[in-house]
Amino acid sequence: MAQVPSGKGKFMKSRLRRAAQLVAAASVAALALAACSSGGKQASNSSSSGGGGGDSSGYTIAMITHETPGDTFWDRVKAGAQQAAKDTGVHLKYSNDPTASKQAILIQNAVDSKVDGIATTLVTPDALAGAVQSAEAAHIPVVGFNSGIDAYKKLGALMYFGSDETLAGQTAGKRLAAEGVTHPICTVQQAGSVALEARCAGIKAEIPGSQELEVNGANDAAVVSTIQAKLTQDKSIDGIVTLGAPQAVDALKAMQATNNKAHLITFDLNEQVAQDIQAGTVEFSIDQQPYVQGFMAVMSLYLYLKNGNDIGGGGPVLTGPSFVDKSNIAKILPFVKNNTR
């Protein structure tokens, strides 16, 4: 994959720390192979999502996310989680709601149903704190993933799998700044998301002239309309940063409608964006590898329940950020089509 540009001082230390955490992530697969040989919870009558694998663990794991229906990003999260469940004989219960209070209810429902473990996104930590702490009180292990890297320990989650979103925003900002961009917009498709806020803040740290633009991520037509109106109103915009792949597709439509030639980059991938990168209409994506997040969230709980394994050495296990651009898209595109990248 394309390398994130190196810096000096604190930025170099951050890269070294990230490299160590990525090594920790790679060790999960080896641990899983060793663990899947035998044992697990006494067999239950629950059916396992995806069928049995190398183990019939009997564990039930709930995965709860803030997925907005129709967002293809979560297809990859679920594919990874389902593969881990299949490999370990785990019964996986997936549920989602983009509204913070309703996600908290889903977590509480999982606690009340006495699942063996919970994997959840922590996109709105304050709103989810009570439910997560309820799981802790019930001695149900919780791991965080995708969102909440700065809050998971405070909430009581044992482990975390995801990207460092502040670092992701900074590295994207550095690359845009090097291309001469001075006045980009950063679209935010879900208000209150700590991950999205961190991305935009990281970009602004590198490009002070950047500004946030709230869009309705549940309505593609509304996203197109909002971006188109902004481009029409402000001719100084020379960059567009979308924080999700579907919004990049929307931004392209807005740019075409206004004949805008701004630099367009995005966070995350789907098949359309991968093809747009190959075609050159999207310059690059900052990828956090959602398949890996889903896989490792389930696998880490399985390993913890079976062996007491703790992945990450007390810190978050990073699945990103990394650049996907014309230099590596030919290698990555087949995996995107396969729903594993």
C-alpha cells in the first residue's frame, strides 16, 4: 500500500507507535489458529451465523453499530465479523441504529439477553456510557471498534480495533497541502460522531482554511444538493474531503453539475470509489480496513473468552490509516469487489 508521508519529531514517533500496533493486529490470526483446535463454551442450542468452523465454541457475541441503512461501509464490517464467527463457531447477533439513544438500547438489550461478549462502535461515547458500564457490571466483556479510540478505556471496553482518526485527518491534510489545496470543505454525514470530528480537525490542523459542511448521510440526493449549493456559493473551494465513500460519489455529481475542478479525496472505500480512483476522478482514499475491524472485534472476544487473551498490549490496535491511490488500486480493487477490503 502507499506509504503515509513521514514527518519529524512527534509525527515520526506516531508512525513508529502505529507500526507496533499494526504488528499486534497481525498476531491475532496466529493466536486464532492456535485457539481454534479445541475447547470453548459448553455447546448450546444457538445457531451460528455462517455455519460452524474450526471450533464449536457455543459463545454468543453481539455486535452493535451506528450503521445508517444503505451505507456500504458496513457490509465489509459485517463480512469480517461473519467470517470470524464462522471460523470459531460463534453465534453472532448483529444490530444497528444511527441514533445514539437507540444504539444504547441495543447494547442494553444484549446485556439483558446475557450474551457472552459485546463488540460495539463508540461513536457517541457519552450517550453509550451507561449501557457499556451495564455490561461491565454484568461481567460481559466489551470491545470497541471503528469509533471511540480516545474513550474506550474510560467506558470500560477491554480492547479497541480501528484507525487513529486524528492521524488520518492530519496525513490527508498534509497530502492535500502538498498539492496546493488551501480552502477545502470537509463533509460530515453524521452530527456528533467523534470519529468524523477527529478527521476534520486533523485536516484543519494542516490546512487552517478548511471548513466543515454538514450533510445528510442518509439521503444521497440531499448530499448532492448541499455540496452543489456550497460550490456554487463559494468559488474559492479547491478541495473536497468526504468522510465516507457514498458521499464521494455524491460529491462527484455535485462537481459535475457545477463544472468544479477541486481536488476530491475520501475516507473509506466501496467498489464505485475504487473504480473512480482507478479512473483518476477521486485522487485517493484514506482506508481504515472495515473488514479487519469486524473480524478482529469478534475474534478478540472469542480469544478472550476462551484463553483470556488481551490483544494490543493495553493500547488500541490500529487498522489504518493507509492511502489507496493510483499506485496500488490495481492490487486492492479485486479485494474491494470481493467485499474484504
